[in-house]
Amino acid sequence: MMQERPKQAMRFYAAALAALWLSACSTAPECPVCPTTPATSSPPAKTASDTVADLPADRSVRPMQPASWRDLPGWENEDLSAAWPAFLQSCLALSKRPQWPQWRAACEAAKPLVVTDQATLRRFFEAHFRPYRLTNPDGSTSGLITGYYEPLLQGARQRTAKFAYPALGVPDDLLTIELSAVLPDLKHQRLRGRLQGNKVVPYYSRAEITSQMQKYADHALLWVDDAVDLFFLQVQGSGRVRLTDGRMVRLSYANQNGHPYRSIGRELVERGELTVEQASMQGIRTWVRANPGRAGALFNSNPSYVFFRESAVNGDEGPNGALGVPLTAGRSIAVDPRHVPLGAPVFLATTQPDSAAPLHRLMLAQDTGGAIRGVVRADYFWGFGAEAGDRAGKMRQQGQMWVILPPGAAPRTD
């Protein structure tokens, strides 16, 4: 029994630490060093103008309700071949994960299919999967659908008068504590902080980081020419940078300072500077251009700060999402993995950005984000470039979602 005491003490310490930090942060939607949803390749937030708090827990309402294929609006006319490559990417990722036995039969049955035969693909999904309507804790089935994209920035390897804004790599003093190592019940929960003497304290906020940028100069991966673009790169989580020699590189989410994401769009609305309708990514950008002297303070109202890693750009391939596979424009979504299994097909019924035109299609849950919280909640990946950015910035729609699972992965009904 004596050998068990160190482990028990460690578990007690971790639980106490988590409880202390959670209670200290209980007045905020998210908190500086509270446990956060992991995002291997995605940022704590992707939407420029909104974060959505979790609905109150109600165990009487199951988040997945059995449904029929007839419930999915437009299922009979959906172009399943357009989603097929993304589905195969999910299978590839799931084959390396513990849940693979639940997916093996369906994924292996998919290999020989001809992807241009819509009837065959429809029969495949209906034979190997079952749809479940996602339902909020209050019993409602509608939720917020936003959009994100991969922007293009202009950058350089060295700082100059033009390229003055650093995209930082992960600093050496940032600690990431995986709580599941000592408390299995805290799976996917992590704390971020730094050492101060022999104590772990919250990591620096955005304002603190930007005020001591000289300290971080050695961690600059690249320097870009626009502070607004850099801020939105952090919001989106990844982007491409064209260097002065014409080469293109990708910056992707590597870590975050542990502070909660706060929408600067919401900040401007609360100040009375923009209306809700104006608080799109485009509207925020226009405000910043008109108020350059106030931009720094606005950015600092969001204490979250994202650090990047650099990688090569492989043709038109999208950035890797939290599932570990490249995102597919128009077919990948970010979800809350507490409610929607990563890798799963999801049928989305919403409308086009800033429009009432229907947008009904089969998507793949391949990414996460700290602002993507709740059962019926998704962030739609529009792809790369200015046109994708325009659509993503305007997307703030209501929608319904059905997660599509093989029998072995189906939720319990007892």
C-alpha cells in the first residue's frame, strides 16, 4: 500500500489544482488555465464575431436521437461523391485510433466502390450507417453554424519596416499539463501555464505578450505585413504565407496561451461601435482600418493568443484539422468532440452565408475549436483564399445536424 501513496497524492494534487482553477474562473465562459478541449491542429476559436456558451446540462434529453434517412432534407439529391474523398480521409485517421473496430466494417466496405455512382454510394451509407438527430440539452434541434477558411498573408523571413508583425512559434516557457495522466476521468482535459518560482501560474495574456514582444523575437517563425491579417490568422488557426521570394509556406496552430477566446466583434457591438449585422469579419476589418490607433487595444480585448508551427504547402491540399487529416473545402466541419465523434459523417441542413438559400450536404467532422461548443454547433470550412474568406466571414446561420454512425459506434439507448 505504501507504493500507492505517491500516485494517490498526485491525483489529489491534480484534482485540487483543477478544482481551484475552475472555481477561480467560474465567472467567465472560459478561463485562463481551465481545462480546454484539445485541438491538435485547430485554434481555440475560429469565428471572428461569436462564441457560443454551452447550454445547461439536462440529462433527460439525449444529444443523439434516432432518426430515419427520410428525416434528412435533400438526402436523396445529395452529391455523395463530393464528400467521398473526405470520408475516406476520416477512415484513414480512424484506422489509427482506438475506435477503429467500430468503424472497420464500414470503412473496408467503402474501398472497392466507384465514387461516381450516386445510387451505389447512397445504398452504402444506408446499409452501413444509421442517422441520429443532434439535439440540444433543452430539446431544441437548431444551432449556430459559422464558417472559417485559410487566409493568404504576405511575409518575410526577417523583420523589416514593412514586415513588422511576428507570427510566433511555441515559447519555451509555456507548459501544457495533461490532466488525464493522473486523473483518467479528465480525458482530453489540459491546463496551460508557466512556472513562477515553484508555482504554476496562468500564462501571459495577449496584452502581456504583445507588451514584451522583444522577449519573443527569437520565436518568430515569420514576419508579416499586416497586424489585422495576423490577428485573423490566429482566429482561423492556419493560413498560407507568400514570402518575398515567391515561395508559399503554411502556418498552422501549434498551441495557445490558455486564456479564453473573446470575440472582438462582440466587443465592438457591446461598445456600440458596430451593430450585430456589421460585426462580420469584413465589418471588423473596416473598423480597424478606420481606427488604426485603437486596433491594438481592440485586439488585446481578446486575451487568447495562438502560437504556430510552419509546414510546406502541398498543392491545393487543405490544412490538417484536429483529426489529423487535410480539411476539404465545403465538406469538413469543426465540431464539439464531446458531442460529435471526430471522423464521423454529419448531415448538415443550413443556409448559404447571409442568405436563405438552402445548404444541405454531407460533411465530415474533422476539426475542433474552442468557440465551437455545444451539441448543434458547427464551423464550416470554406477553403483557401479571398472568396472563401468572404463566405466564411458572412456565415452566421441557424442549422440542424444529423450524425451518421455505424452500428458499433451508435449511442446507447437504455
